[in-house]
Amino acid sequence: MNSTDDNALQSAVPATAGGLAVPAAQARAGRMHGAAFSPLYRQIKALLVQSLDRGDWKPGEAIPSEMELATRFQVSQGTVRKAIDELAAEHLLLRRQGKGTFVATHHEARVRYRFLRLAPDQGVPQPAQSQVLSCGRIRSSAEIARALEIRTGEQVVAIRRVLSFAGKATVVDDIWLPGDVFRGLTTELLGSYRGPLYGLFETEFGVSMVRADEKLRAVTAGDEYATLLQIEPGTPLLQVERVSHTYGDRPMEVRRGHYLTEGYHYRNSLN
Amino acid sequence: MNSTDDNALQSAVPATAGGLAVPAAQARAGRMHGAAFSPLYRQIKALLVQSLDRGDWKPGEAIPSEMELATRFQVSQGTVRKAIDELAAEHLLLRRQGKGTFVATHHEARVRYRFLRLAPDQGVPQPAQSQVLSCGRIRSSAEIARALEIRTGEQVVAIRRVLSFAGKATVVDDIWLPGDVFRGLTTELLGSYRGPLYGLFETEFGVSMVRADEKLRAVTAGDEYATLLQIEPGTPLLQVERVSHTYGDRPMEVRRGHYLTEGYHYRNSLN
DNA sequence: AAGTGGTCTAGACCACGTT
DNA sequence: ACGTGGTCTAGACCACTTT
């Protein structure tokens, strides 16, 4: 792979990616002083995220080897490695020595409990049973629209479900998804699916959740939640508001959960 | 880099560190197959943590330059760099280009809000006022002892305080600390101190908190907390149980907080 | 100008898994 | 035996800060 050298990276990019504002050669040359300077490995990283976003490599699949990518982008293996290092640290990729580097997927025990923080006070986490109560299309409220970065009134999918552990109803989730992306999501599809919701999003809609922000509050159960969770009204519940993001940090889900924290807790680690 | 080769790392270690079980040369030579193999940079990392733990470099101070450490440990700069990279990722060290690498300290805005996750629903976080209600020595309960990895009945410092934001009491914290480490901690010392508690622990007791695990639950306020927070009994509160760790992952604090989440929330990020 | 961390390269070798 | 990621090295140069 010996191009005419200038813009080596750019020319190596698949045609669909279009032109880069700042070709890699520029960073290599060492220009740009007070400006937007971004090192080569970050440009490589951005290209890799683009490929993930485009679905060039699917969740669970291996991406090309470091050497392959290095020759493709006309950089050293070390530079590719540093790009992949960051993506692995962010859990977008998963390295397995001797085997390759794989696209992270929610169809794995490891990754599952990154997003389900409710754990039993004693014993090990048990898989939850999900019961979908409703799933329909509505016009988004201003609040949901803002969080999803769509226009107020645009169509969203609204889901309500109950999660149970060992037969005991523990979580009520209300979920909102952008309607145009999740076309064809129905109660039946949800009901027929085994495994985590984010796994379904991956395989059925090509949406990989990568990061989420949560806001937690303590509230008391009103009649509605009390009935759903079979508890007394006034029982304290942990309210969890979540906005989940896919590859380009694009918000793709809003979720409001109400957790019954009796015998369970929300675990967190401060680093 | 031509020493007499064997045990280059070990001989470079300050005398106080004593002998290493596995000298660096072993990793370099490439022995140890199914065994406990640990790469060179992790051994360097462990040595750096030892130095931090011994207080060779105090919070806020610069550690020696990468080149300096590389010659001291008889490894390449890249190996030292990788060790420091991990410590920086874990927030034990802080890199500042052109200036040096510094020991992380809680006397900084950046690091403060890593451990205080309560944020206002609108606006930017305001500094909290702390009012210490009590501070005394008691025998540890079995529960606290287990968390602090001390014997039941051993002396612990017990602190109760209230945090207020803009004059409104919002948090009640109960804190337990191992008595032998926090000798001389009194209500007066706590009262005379400005700034975060973990800053005081650093400067007065040489204890740097590095990581914490939390368990969150929703509870309702009893008469005690209701009085302290000037709210109605039965108001929902966010209960936060925290175990904080210092260098070497040694537990050094148990804390049970009760947060009033009206106008405030506990923010979290799932990566 | 000098010193620090940050990037990039090229090559050697090791550990792990598959063929 | 081969291909993958993982480690380690040595050297060049860049970006940032201070002298």
C-alpha cells in the first residue's frame, strides 16, 4: 500500500466515509498550534467508531487485526493500538489475546451488569424476568424530545415493563425510543425475545448502547406503582432516570425506572 | 542500558522497600508460564503505589520525571509511561504536559465532585456547608468492623454531620473511621477545617481516598432524620452506604449518608 | 534554551489460541 | 507453524511550560 503519500489516511478510508476535514498527514507533519489539533491515533479512533456506527463490523464479530488496520491507514501498529486501547477502555471493543479484537455486544454476561446496577444484598445476581405491559407509539413530550434530541411531538415508542427477580416484581420501567429508528418494535417482538433489551436493540435495530447517564432520586410509590409492584402505597422507591447513548454519543433511549430496594440495592463504584 | 542485568529493578528500589518477590528481570526474561506472570510496567506501577503509600511524594507534589524514574528502575521510558498511564486513569496521579506528573489531591475542584455525586436539578453544584454534630470514639459494631477489616470491638471514630446547600439541610452523614489511624481527630479539628473531609484526611492523617464502593437504597425518614433535615417523617430519602479505600485498596472509611433528593439528584454515569 | 509530558515509529520478542 | 494481541525497547520529534 504505497499511495502518493500525501493524505495517505484519507485515501485509505472507504469511499462511504467521504472526506476528512483534517487528514492524518497533517498531524504527522506537526502543524496546527493553538488550533483543534488532534493526534493521529484519535483520528484513527474516530474512523473506527465510524465503521462501528456504519455496521461494517457487527457486535460480537472480530474487527481486522492491528497489522491489517495499520497498513490500511498507513500508520504504525502502535498508533492503531493506542486507538483501540481507548475504545477497549470505553467498552466499545473487547480485546482477546491470541484471538483478535471484537465488537462489544450486550449478549454477554460481562457487559450485561454494566447497565443493570440492581444487585441482591446477599448472593449473586440472578437473571430478571421481564413482562411487557404495553408498547405503543405516541407523540413525544417536550421533556422526552429534549433528551432524545428530536422535535417535540415527533413519534416515539413508549414501553412499560416490569422486571421480577425470583418471581418478585421489583422494577417498573418506562422506556421511550425514537420512533423512526425503532420502526417495527411491537409488544409481540418484545415478548418473544429472551435476554436483555439492549441485545434486542442490537440485533433487530442495529442500535448499540455504549454509555448512559443516570439521575437517581428517592420517591414514594403512588397507587400506580404500588399496584404494579404489589406493595403498599407510600413505600419508598428508587427512581432512576436514564439517557442511553449509541456510538457517536447520540441519545437513543430515555428510561425511567422505579426500583424496589428491599433486599436489593443499586451498586456503584466511585473511581 | 547495560547493567549487570540480573535484578536490575530490585537493586534500584529504595532500601526501605525491601526485597521484591518477583524482580523485574524475571518478567523481562520471559519466564513463568501458567503462573502469576505480571508484566514489567505493572511491577513498576506497584512500586509507584508503594511510594505513594509511604508518602515519598505528598498529594499535590510532583513525582520524579519519567526519564528519572526510567533510569532509577533501569527500564525504558515507555515502560514507566505505561505504569503512570494506568495510575493516571485511576486518578492516583495527574499528568500535566510540560509541567510534570502530580499526586492527586482532594484539595481540587476537579477531584471533589468525583466523590460527591449529589447535584442540583438545575444550575451548577454549589459548595456545601458542613456542620459536625458529634465526633467520638466507640467500639466498632460487627458490621462496621467487617467493612473496615478490623476486629469487632476495636476502637473507631464515629462522626455525624449535616451538609447544607444554600442554607438548606440536605444530607446527614454517619461516618466511621479506624481509631488507630485517625488518632487525634476531634470535633474541634473538624470544625476548624474548611474544605472537603477527604482533604483533611490527606493533610492531617496522610490518608488518601482513592476509590469507593456504594450501595444505594430508597428509605423513608424516621423521626431522627426528619428532625435533622427539618422535613416530615415519612419523606423518602436516598440512603448511600459507602466504603472508601486508600492506596492498596485498603478500606479506611465507612459512611452512611441520607440524601434529601428534592431539587437534587444523585448523578451517575454508566460506561 | 531546557525540561516536561505527548505522539509516532520500527523492530524484537513473549503469551495465547488455532490450525 | 502461524496469526493474534501484549510487552519492551530506543530514538525522533512535537507541544507545553518555565527559565
